[in-house]
Amino acid sequence: MDAMINNKNMFHVLLKEMKEKGIDDIFSVGFIDKENGIYQFYPIYDSLFIQVLSYYIKLTIDPITLRFVIGIVDRIDFQFEIEDDMFYSISSIEDQVLDDIWAAGNNIKEINLFDFDENNYTCLAIEVTLFNGQKIFFDPSYEFGIKIGGDRLKQLWIDNTSDSSDRKVKKII
């Protein structure tokens, strides 16, 4: 199951688990390189992994359409090449994204997918609302990769997206 699974039933089972149990973690991928004797993590912002139980919802950016491609994987993978003296790496960004990582309110209340294509599992953006009231907006159109923020980022995305008034929002939870 290393490749993306675009199975509608599994996708909805994972969404139900996210609602009941919440998000376990959020990971950014990248690599480690040594510069001037110091090892440094360099994130690659074109993919993100949201852990739910033993699976991950993988968000990657289609470089042509700037849409999210949504998949389900059983492990974090790396879709880029590195040099021999570098190391693949992951970094948990849960502390930077969630307002309160210990709160029971981190369970998901609602997920909205903007212009969701159910046949290809792609969308223009994702908005997640947690029971504690926090809103998390994922924007794949940012110049350097996936941008994560709240209502302000969503408004910037709407303001900067052509035909944003015509966007269809699919509530999946």
C-alpha cells in the first residue's frame, strides 16, 4: 500500500476516524544537509502528511494545476531526489499548526474542500474546522509550496484567486 490509494470507502473511513479521534500529527518532509559543521533541516513544501491512526492523508501539489492531490498512504514517502551526503527527513509541525495539541477539541468538526474533483481526488484548497473553534486553511497555490494558516490566509486566497466567487465548496464531514 505504498502508493496512493484513491479508494472512496477508505477515504471516508479515515475521515470518520479523524472526526472521532482527531488528527494524530502533521508532518512536513525534507532533507538534512551539513552546512559549516551544522546539520540543517530543509523542508520541501510541496507535500504534507496528516496522520490518522496508522495511515496518512497525503496532500501533494500538482505543479501544473496548483491543485491538491489527496491520497491515503501507509507510510511517509519522499517524491524528490537528494545528493549522497544528504538524508531524507520528516518534521512534525503539529505544534506549529494546532493551537492546543492536548485539547480534546482538536477533533474535526468540519472539512471543506474547494472545487473537489471526486474522480481524481483533487481540490483547490482545504479548510478544516476543529471542535475547539480553530480553523486551519491549506493553500497549495503559495509560491513556495503548501501554506497553512487560518481565516486571514483563506481571505488572501479568495482575494488572489480568479473566479473565487464561483468556487464550489464540498463539505465532507
